[in-house]
Amino acid sequence: MQVQPPPAHAAVRQDGGRRPVIFVHGWSGKPATFDDMKKYFRSAGYVEDELLAWGYDSIKKGNEEIAGELKKVVEEKAKNSPDGKVDLVAHSMGGLSTLWYLRKMGGSSLVAHWAGIAAPIHGTALAVQGAEMAEGSAFVKKLNEGEEDPVKSTPGPTRYATFRSNVGEGRTNELPGYYCDGIVGGVPSNLPVRAGTTSAVKGATNVVTPCLGHNEIHRDPWVANKVMDFLASPYEGVTPRRGNTYCGDGYDYEGRDGLVESRVQHCLETDGNGKVRATTRVRNCAYKWGGVWYTSKSNYKCLPEQSHVVKYKGAVVSTGSVADNVVERAGEFYGEWVKLPGSGKYSVSVKYSQNGPYWGAGPARSGEFSLDIPASELAASRTP
């Protein structure tokens, strides 16, 4: 396996155009918040009429009222869509109002994809107490009631995904400002509450991103690429074909004698050209020293080791292994691209362990998960 940046996916313009995308900013934000992401979308073939950065009053209005205004915007924009639907991309507080629209107002009939970026779906401990975004607020409780039921958590035909820079969700005694997100994520372990995976939605594709700040994550090209991949999947002849990412839920890894810890997520990525590769994402690398937890940095790096086997119908598709000594806080490792032999269920078995700066290898954690890759991923070209 080798460490490398994710590929930039080309997109091909269709005569009928793409499904419109509505970008929804967060608290105290404005439409210009999404200028960078819109730039990446345009470079992939979108035109301005297909990209709406919607502005609203996030200071004076609550999420339910905002969702009501959003409903009108969606209905109007959907009239000019190739399939009568729109895609929603929301940052921070925008994820709350847009998810309310989908869960509580029947919006899923007009929304093909929902992407929540660094959205405090379950609240954040850093919000002002009593505010709607605070952990345990009446709004957050109502928004997430019954979330264990997929019908309530991810209703209708809409496809759901979240993107979060989750360094800070694990144990650390450092100030929240050091966390990658800095706003939405965990809090020091000596405080009574921890946000945990606050941005994840049960039943959605929950993607951990590189180490990015709360006001950087929606401006990052890696994130923009992954969001565009998600909006184009599965290929339905509306938005040009791209790659996609299929991930397991992820888990907290505890290393040697409880002295190292990280959040680990194993995935399969397709490139839209009929190829697949295994990916491992390591986030929130932390170590314990003198009874205190610290996030890894340049002088004290995380040392992950892993091996994987990908199978399709019992036959091995890909194998690989990696040991890396350059990970600071977060890292990502890729296998080689290999041809997809077919659509359907793939099984991925992974053996993972992690070292600390002064200790030997921690206990290996093994696991297996399966992912379903649709036939639309097998095309020889992204061209419709």
C-alpha cells in the first residue's frame, strides 16, 4: 500500500445538465461561505445555474423556521431539474435545518442527496447552553427522536452522507482549539460531556475527512471531490459518473496497555472507471504520557500498522499491508487500484494495530465487513 493524495475526478457535461445543488451555510454564515466549493464544482463541469448558495437569517431564526423557508427554495429549484429533484449540501448549523426538512417535513420526495458537512446533528458541547445546537437541547432531541429506526433516521428515497473532521472525538486533555474541527467534535475528557461522533447520522454514509478546521472543511478540495462523488452516485443518467466511497462504520482503537488510541475507518473506493481500492483512515491519533492524553504531533507520531484482504464471491481481489511512521493526528492509506470483477457484495477483512512514541506494537484488532457495490460502478468510462 502507498500514501498518496486522492485523485481528482473528471466529469463530463450532459445535454440535459446536472441536478441542481443547493448549498446551505451555517450559523452567522453567508452564501459566500461556499465560494470555494462552488469553484471546485464548476471545474468539474457544473454551470452557475446549477449551483445555488442560499442565504438566510441564521441569527434571528430557529432551525424549524429556516427549514420552512428552505422548503420553498427546494420546490422552486426542483422545477428546473432533469429529474425533478435537487441535492442539498449543508455546513454546520445548515445540517440541522436541512435534516429537519427531510425528517419532519417530507422533503425527501424532492431531494436526491443530502450531504452534511461538520454538522452538529447531535449537538456540540461548545454551543451556548440553551441554544438549539447545544448537546441535549430540546431541538436536538426532537430532531433525533427514533433515529435507531432507519425509516426515521434516513427517510424516503434520499441518499444521506456526512463528512466530518473528527480529530477531537477521542480522549484528550488538550484545549478544544487544538482539535481539527475546533467547534464540532469532542471535548476534554475531564469535562462532564463529550460530543463524540456528533456529526454522524445512523444509516448514512459517514465519512471522516483529513484534519481540517470547522471553517476549512467545506473549502477543502478533498472534501469537495468526495461530496461530488457522493452526489453522482449511483449513476442514474442525471449527473455524470464519478467514483464513490463505501465505508464501514469505524471504531475506536485502543492500543498497548491503554496508552495509545485512535479512530479508525476502513473503506473501499471506486474511481468511476471500473476500479476499486482499499482505504484506511486513521483519525485522532492520541497517546498517554504522565497520566494525561495528548494528540499526536510532529515529535510524537502515531505508528499504525495494518493488512487487508478484499474478496468478491470468495475470490481475492486485493491484498496489501502498510506500516507508517509519519502520521500526525490523522492519516490515510491506500491500496493499489484493481479492476472491479462484478457488482454485489464485497467482503473486506482488516488486521490493524497501532504503536505509541515509546511503546511497542499494541494488540491487533481484526474485523470483517461487507459492502454492496452497484453495477453502475462497473462502466469502462465515466462518460454517460
